[in-house]
Amino acid sequence: TGKALWETKAELGSMAAKVDASIKAYDERTGELDNAMPFGRAVLRHRPHGVMAVLGPFNFPGHLPNGHIVPALLAGDTVVFKPSEETPLAGQLLVEALEAAGVPAGVVNLVQGGRDTGQALIAQEIDGLLFTGSAGAGAFFRRYFADRPDVILALELGGNNPLVVWDAGDAEAVAALVVQSAFITTGQRCSCARRLIVSDDAAGQAVIEAVAALSDRLVAGPWDGATEPFMGSLISDRAATAALAGAAAMPGKTVRAMSAVAGLSPAFVSAGLVDVTGFEIPDEELFAPLLQVRRVGSFEDAIAAANATRYGLSAGLISNESGRWDHFLKRIRAGVVNWNRPTTGAAGTMPFGGLGASGNHRPSAYYAADYCAYPVASFEADNVLDTLSDIKGLRA
């Protein structure tokens, strides 16, 4: 992926932790429940759907598909996994690790390829599609499976995520949270902050200046460079070309230009910051380290600006006022909402997903167990007489 080594190691740690978290989630959310009844018992069990197709993304090529595969295996499903064509080796290594851990042959099946391979896979008699990727692809899958309601569709999609700063105090401390929200993984996280919303006054201006100054100090470089980088490359030269073109076309005042990094491959770019106050900006996700700034006059205006998106994955508030947080939490429309933490922070022991164009109300992470199995509810009596004794009016 080109990401920094420290971040790759963190991803591997998340993958290992996913196993125990998924076991706990399965037992808690989709295990077996037995309640005594006068005639016997009421029992809730869960059954696997069958064959799950998993389409993986490039930005977390191990952790995100692993978050679908492990819950599917616990539920008793089999899996056909197609990694992103940008990161085929990571997908292969994941499957090899599962096989080395004892998963029987044929239970997890690897297919490699691009869009044509993915299209061929979803055209099969699958029982579910578990997908992490762009909102555009998610919209296609919704249409494609419109006449196949028997296929479970779990979509974890992108976001045009807002980060609001209000009554936050120390601008430099705020900037550290903003940078972690917007520029980690070189902006290639679906939960990265894309829009920074600040007060249109001296405090807001101080935040903008502090973010710009901190972005100047961010190291972009290869994972094995002499200096450990904060940002690695974008996934490809092609992605960087598209991102730079998108940044150049964005109206507003450029505070820091996103640009190629001298002496490195074209896939490396610097962090960009543009003030778009007063401009209408397309509601799209730009998968790169580019942060839009919008200055507003009131906290209500800030919430309205934050909600002015068809997406709803993550959102954040940076503020020292708990009353602001209480109000923000009630009004904001997003599936992951953080206070004085980066928008990219999410616990594997909680659900992860969004609404609107960011998903289809089947969040992953801790709630992945919900879509990997279906419930079977039973009334059970050990013999016929137990049942007859419970039915009034049939026996003298």
C-alpha cells in the first residue's frame, strides 16, 4: 500500500485482535438463547447464510476484509475473497495465514483480478456480498441486487466527513487532532476528516494557521526511508494524478497546496489545506490528504454545515464545552461521532458504519455478526402431552 511501517504493524495488531472480538460478538449477538416456558422452552439459534463473497479495499487490505471473513467463518459460512487489484499480495498472505491457522481447504477461497473478476463473482449464486469501498460502487451493488433480496448486502462505504472546532482553546493542541483526522494514512481512510468547520473569528483563524503550520512539518516518504514518515504514498501514481487534479480544480483560497513531493515517486503528495468559505463544493469524497476549511458564524451554522452532505460515516467535535458536545451528539447525522478524538478513531468492540451514501445500515466491526447469520426462533416441547396441557379447552 505504501503506508508507513508503524501503521502497517498497527494494522496487523488489529487483525489479530479481531479474532477474539469477533468470537465475543458472535456469542453476544448471534449465539444461542434458551428460555424456559410452561410447555418446555423457547430457543433462539443462528444459522449461516452459505457462501459469502468478500470484496476487499486497498487502504486496509488485511484488516478490513479480515473483519468480514472472521465473523463469516464463526457463523459457519464459506467465503470467496477477492482482494483489491491494487493490493493482491496482501490478500494472498491473509488467506495463507488463515490456512496455516487450520481453516480447511475450500472454506476460504481466493480469487484475484480486477473489475471483471468482481463482476463474475457477484453474478454467481452467492448468499451474501460483504463490501468495503467507494460510495459509487456501493450504489451499483444496491441496483444490481435490487431483484435479489435473498442476497445479504453489507456495504461499508466512504464519507465526506466533518470536523467541527468550537470553544476549543489551545490552537496547537487542536491542530494535532485535526492532522490526525485528515492526513493519517495519507488521507486514505474512509473516516478521514474532509471538511474542517471553524468559527469565523480570531479563534477560528488561529486554528487554520496552526493546522497549516503543523502540516508543513509532516514527513511524507517511503516506509524504509532514513526518517520514519507520518504519511506514505497514495496507492498509485494514477491516484495521485487524479487527486492533484481534483485539488487544483477546487475553488477557494489555497492555504497549503497539495503537491508532489520532490525526489520521490509521483505517488507521494504533501498535505493540502484550502479555505472554501463562500463557495459551493461538490459533495464528493477525495481520497487524499486534502482538507477543506469552512468558516461559519455560529455553532448552529457549524452543525448545519456538518450535516450538509449525502454521506454519514464519521464526524467529530473538538471543544472544551460539554454542553456543545451534548448538543452536537443529538443533532449530527453519522454512525461514528467522536469528541476531542480524531474522526478516524474507532473501536473494534463497537459497530463501524454510517448512513446515507456511507452504507446500508449494516455496520461492520462488532456488528458484523448480525449479517453473517440469520436467526431461527423455536418453541420446543419434549413430548406431545406437554403441549396439550398448555392449550386451553381441548381436554376435559
